[in-house]
Amino acid sequence: MNIEKHDLHHEFPEFKDEIRTLKMNNNHFAKVFKEYHELDHEVIRIEEGVENTSDDYLDQLKMKRLNHKDELFLMLKKYQATQA
């Protein structure tokens, strides 16, 4: 099974510098980024069969991951707009 990567550097390669800067300088971004990474790691482990769980639980994790990704994307766009 080919598991698709969802880490932020794969999702938003155009924001590489912004991700690094915000992780270092914005506590809220760093917290949400860490939570996103942990959710992504857990989803991957489940999809690879390393951990077993219900489909409902996996769907909940994916929804949380998506919500975190949306929040991070908005913070990245806002930061980028202030740098223009």
C-alpha cells in the first residue's frame, strides 16, 4: 500500500521558509504544527497496519488533521501577506 505523505513540507512546499520562521517565532503556530505532525504520524501508523483501530476513529483523526492543516495554512497566508 502506498501511503500518501501529508507533512506540511509536502503539502505546502512553497511555504518552506515561512514554516521554518513561524515554528521558531510563533508559539501558537509551533503548537498546532506539533499537534498536526503527531496526528499525521498516528494516521500513517494506522494506515500502514502498525496500529489497529476502528474506521470511525481513523476518520476522526483525519478530520482533526485537516482542521489543523487549514489553521496552519491560514496562518502561513497571513504571515506571507505581512511580508509582502
